[in-house]
Amino acid sequence: LRASALEGDDSPTLGRRRRASFRHRNPSEGNFERSRNAEQNFGRLHRQTDRANRERRRPRLLPRRGRSERVRACRQYFDENGNYIIYYAVDIAFVGENLDRFNGSSFVLANDIDMTGITYTPVGQTTVGQNLLEFDGNGKKITNLSITSGEHAALFGKMFHFNIHDLTIERAKMSGTYAATILAETDNSSDGSYTKKIEKCNVVDCEIGSGKYVGSIVAYSSSNTIVVNKCSVSESYIVSKYSEDSGATYKGHCGGIIGGCYGGTITECSVTNNTFDVLGDRTGLVVGSAWGGTFSVTTVNGNTGLDRNCGLTVANGTWN
């Protein structure tokens, strides 16, 4: 009998029975299994909770439906204040092409951005105009932006409401009917209702010109309330050879700050070490043509090709 029992120890059936019987008689092993399961469940719950917390902290994304492939590559994030955060060149391109989604929005530039090879449609390119609550350059710079065709050639096309500040435009190339680096055009249709302000913006080593209105900061403004404050233009090439009658009379409006304006205020700005290649009497180091406004410029020196602050006579304007 004993030999038979020992032989039975090696049989699969008796082995399974003995193991099952042992588990049944040993409550401590059951406790161990339950403890291990509880630990696994706790870890799983902890990971799920941590993932949910990360999702809540993650900035909200725009809806994916209807986006192009290039748009899907953008990190389209909004911060907790509702500002659209611009990380890459494609983000700026997306805003330019889809401003109707952002009309009345605010933007923050998160990185220095190189626009080399990027086809860019100016924000507010249409003549309808748009509203931009705020564009915070955040001390960053946009380099190698190029627009060489179209009516409005600037980072912002035609805008009614804008507050653009703390931005540097470097090595840009702009040419169009209204050519500038920051803003191509604004008008007086919303004066008194909207802010129109450009502050602490710098233009460095840019090429701007060939249109009817050329300005390093703003090409044309018919607004009486526009404010350009603490901006600088340096080491740039500014061109104005516009003619409406085959070169007989040059009628281009070209200025180091604003090409043509009907009012507004320019304060504490500087125009230094630029080259002006201009023809006609509507060209000036600060304003090409001015029909009103208050202008106070801190520094104008080192420029070649022009020696007057304003071209066309300032009517109802004040220079300090």
C-alpha cells in the first residue's frame, strides 16, 4: 500500500487533488492571494486617477473635425485664461488661415519662431477686417517671415481692434499694396469703440517696400486713435518707388514707422541705421504722409537715403 501511495504521488491526478486540498486547508494562502489582488487593484486605480488628473491639467484642444493634415500637426492649446498659445510656425499659419475661429481672441507667443518655408496668409487678410483682443509677443521673435504678393503684406492684414506688444520681427521680407511688418492697415470705422495699440515692437534687418503704402510698423492708418509706443526700427531696407502713371509722378507713402496716417499718436520710438531707397515727396523717416496726429520720436539717426521726419505736410498734426 505504501509503495502504491508513493507511486500515486507522481500521478497528475493525485498531484492536482493534493494541491487543491492544500489550498483549501491553508487559509493563509488565500489571504495572500486576496492581498495581492487588492494591491493590484489599488495600483490600477492609482494609475487611472493619475491619468485623469493629467488630462484635467492638459490645455484644451480645438475640435479635430474638418482640419487639414497640416493643422492636425499643430499643438493648438489654450491656457487657463483662454489665450491661444502659439508654439510653432504652423500655429501662426493656422491662425492666419482660420481667423474666423479666433475673431476676438487673444494670443501668446511661447517660442521664437522661424517662418522659413512657411506659406503665410496675414491675419485679417481680407478687406473686411477683424478683431484681435491681444497679441502678446512675450519677448519672443518671429524670423524670416516672407509675403511678396497680395494687397496686405504684414503679420496682421487689416484689423479693427488690436493690442500688439513685446514682439520682434527679424529678417522679414514684405511687399504688397500695403506693406509693413506688424500691421498693414486699419481704419477709423471703429474709433472710440476698440483699442488700437502697438507697443514695444522691434523691427530688425527687414526688407519692406514696393507698395503704395509702406511702413516698417504700420503701412496705412486712417484711425485717429491708433497708438504706436516704444517701438524701434533698425538695420532695415525700406523701399518706395510706387507710381500710378508709369513713373511720371511718384505717389508712394513711405515712413520708418507709419507709411500714411490721418491721426493717432507715435511716442518714444526710434528709427536708426536704416537704408531708405525712395522716390517722391511722400516719404519720411518717421511718417510718409500725415494728415493729423501727435508724434514724438526719441531717436532718429544713422539712416541713409532720407533726412526728413515727414514727407507730405502735416495738417493738424503736432511734432514734439
